[in-house]
Amino acid sequence: MIFFDQVTKLYSDRSLALDQVTFSVEKGEMLSIVGHSGAGKTTLLKMVLAEEQPTSGGVYWDSTNINSVGHGQIHRLRRKIGSIFQEHRLLPNKNVYENIALTMEASGRSDEDIASDVPHVLELVGLADKMINFPGQLSGGEKQRVAIARAIVNQPDILLADEPTGNLDPVTTFEIIQIFNKINELGTTVLIATHDKSVVDAVGKRTLTLEKGRLVRDDKHGHYVL
Amino acid sequence: MFTNQRRIWRSGLINFLRGGLVSFSSVVVLTTTLFIVGWLVIGQGFFTASLTAIQDRVDISISFIPEAREEQVLGLKQKLEALPEVVEVTYSSRDDELADFRERNKDIPIIMRSLDEIPNPLGARLKVKATDPVYYDSISRFLDQDTALSSAGERIIFDTNYRKTDIDQLTAFISSTRQFGSAIALVLIFISIITVFGTVSLAIHISREEIGVMRLVGADNRYIRGPFIVEGVIAGLISSVLALLVLYPSVIWARRVTTSFVDQFDFLNYYLSSLPVLFLIIALVGAGLSILASLWAVRKYLKV
């Protein structure tokens, strides 16, 4: 489904983020991408989102080269991808309902769909009673659950999570991983970038290890060896 | 399509209302800009009215010798009226001139007594008004030609009061004042545009996270830009109304301070009579500026 073919990313300051990285991800797979800070995890996820372009090599989604998708068509690709970040990236002037509805509105979904799906997905992440709260009124774990709800509400083909448990306590981290497992069981491909050993162990699935931009290990079952 | 438009308008309105200090700052800057634009419009009206009034006061006064016959004077009047650069020629008879002279000197007994003892010493008078002050020179040259005087060729003109220097100075003043006014207006408009663009850019910079999130959830550029344009329209319209409200006391003040030396232009009347046009100009400038600034500022965040 996703194929990285000899991908190298050299930033304008000459720092090497990815170096000849090659791997593929099957539809419905769940994998962890581990590595120290600066290993290239975030760059790798950004390439799937077409936020970054490789210096050489190509990133493919099925038979489509993501890098060749025109600027005016990128939004169609992104509608099939859910993204979660360590810092949540919720909009502070919109309440929980509006933050999630935004994704559906951007995809042109009907008002009826939004009215039925948003409460449903909030129930799934355990925040049905926080619908009218603003992000500033939520805890870190709750914010991350809202971010997850926003990422999955459109039932994306791929879910990208960049350090999704970075600021959370162990109990909340475990709950978040359980949600990811549940989403994956429903058929969504899940890519989690993390440097947290407990996350890798809890996921317990395929693990890619990056070191200074190079893919150094590809384990079938979760191992954190750094 | 309609649903998208509705969502864009709703989102823009909500963002504006929840924008707090950012929305308030945009409205304050826009109101100040539109206040300046409003005064440029009123100032233009005042300027035009003042110049017209000054030009109306300038003319060539031709006084005739007492022996000049009325038909000779009226003959010259007809010739002058036939000139394309002449707007109007006013005739004042010998008796009119005497009555006017008496009225002006009624407090000086010696003059009044002298006038009673001698026949009317004054000649008739023509006042010539040109379409533009620059033509007074050519009209004056026309009067110097012998053919302009009478059919018999007698010199019947006693004096031509043609203040060439004054008129030249006035023409130069009008020209330079127009240029200076235009330059000031351009500078003010430029400063206003820069200020509005700066403020709107800052507001959109604060919203860059929102733009980034909208891009990541798959919103197209039109859908991302839309709410910012709506915010611009709302800010522009609110600022237009506020600018007109702030203009009201300022024109009253302007009327009060200029009333002693400006009698041909009433600021308040001008403001009230041109209120719909003024609102239209200010609203268009306000909304247009705000929309352009939003489009310009949001552009760089849509590139990735």
C-alpha cells in the first residue's frame, strides 16, 4: 500500500534526515517507527502526507507517486489520511465538536453525517460528555483523544501518529494504544512514530528502527533496541 | 456548493466573534484607515468648492468713459459674449455705477455734496467672467485690439482692471495645491494600506496553526481562504459604519472651526447629503482592502 523507494531527504541546511530508506507497508498493517530525536521519524511521516518532498527516491501510495500529485490535488490525498501529533494541534477557538466536525466539513461531508458521526467517534474515544468544551478546558490525555477522534472521523485509509503519547502518563498512554489497536482492527493502516519503549511494547507489532536517517532494523514483532 | 458557502460564512463569522483582541485590533486599524479615506473624500469636496468659489470671484472689470454711448458698450458686450472662453458678461449702466458709488460713500458728506453739484462723472462698466482663469490673459489682449472698442474706432474704455499677477498667482496656487493635495492623499492611502496589510498579516500569522490543521485534514485552498475573506468583509463593514460615526463629530468640529473663513462650503451638509455615496466608497475600500490583505497574507501558508 505504502512504498518508500530509496528515499533520501537532505534539508537546505545540509542536514540529512533520511538516507536511502526503503520499506513497504501493507494495507491494514500496524507498525511502530522508532528512533532517537532527529532520526528522521517525523520527516518520514511528513512524506506520506506530502508535507515534505524527497531529495531523491519516491514515496508511493499503491501505484501513485505521492510526490507527483499536483498542488491542487494534495487535499484529496490528505482526506484519506488521519494525522495525530504530540502537541495535539487542536484549534483553541473551536470546541471539541467543531474541531472534529472541521475534518468532515473540509471533506464536503453532509450536515447529517457530521451530526451522527461526531458524537459516535467521541463515544469511541470516551469523550461524549466533552462535546462543547474548548481545548483549554481539557487535560493532555483528553486533548490527545480529541485529536485521535478528529483523525479517524473520516474513516481514513491510513492513520499517522507522531509521538502521540509524548506528554501522557503511563495509564493514558496505554489507553491511547488500545484505541489505536481498535482502529487498526477496523482495517485502518496505522503508523506510529515514537521513541517510547512502552508504546512499542504495548503495540507489539512490526517495528522499523531509524538511526541518523538510515533504516537499520525491520522487526516483525515489536522490539525496541536503541 | 451551497453547503460549503454556508460553512465558510459561518466559520468566518464564528472566527471573527471569537477572535477577541485580534478582531478588535483589525477593526480599529481599518476604522482609522476608513476615517482617513472619508476625510479625503470630504476634503476633495471642500477643495473643489473652495476653488470654484475663488475662481468665481475673479473677473475682468472694464470701466468706460462717461461719453461712451450705451449701444457702444452693449456692442462690446455682445462681442465678448461671442468668445468661447467667456462664461458671462455683466453690464452695469452709468446710473447703476453712480448709485453704487453713492451707496459706498454715503458717510462722506463732501463726496455726496460734490456729486449733487456735477453731472454723473462715471461711465458704464462690464464685468467679464471666463471659463478658466488662464483665459483672462487672452481676453485682455482682445480688449487691447482697436476693433474691440467701437464701430467708429474711438477709445471708449477708461480702464481695464485686470489683475494679471493675482490671477497668475491664483492659477499657479490652484495647480500646485491640486498636486500637493494629490500627493498627501497618495501618502495617506499608502500608509493606510501598509498598516491594514500589516495588521491583517499579523492576525493571519496568529491563525497559521489553524491553516496548517485545515491543510492536514484535507481542506482545499478555497475552503481555507474562505473564512478569512468573510472575516475581512465583516471587519470592513463594521469599520465602515464606525468610521462614518466617528466622521460625524469631526465634520461638526470642522464646520465650527472653519465657519469664520469658509462661507461657501458646509461640512455637515456635505457629509449628510453624500452619506450614501460616502458609505459605499468607505465600505468598498474597507472590505476590498481587508479581503486583498487576507488573500495576500494567507497565500504563503498555502504553499505546502
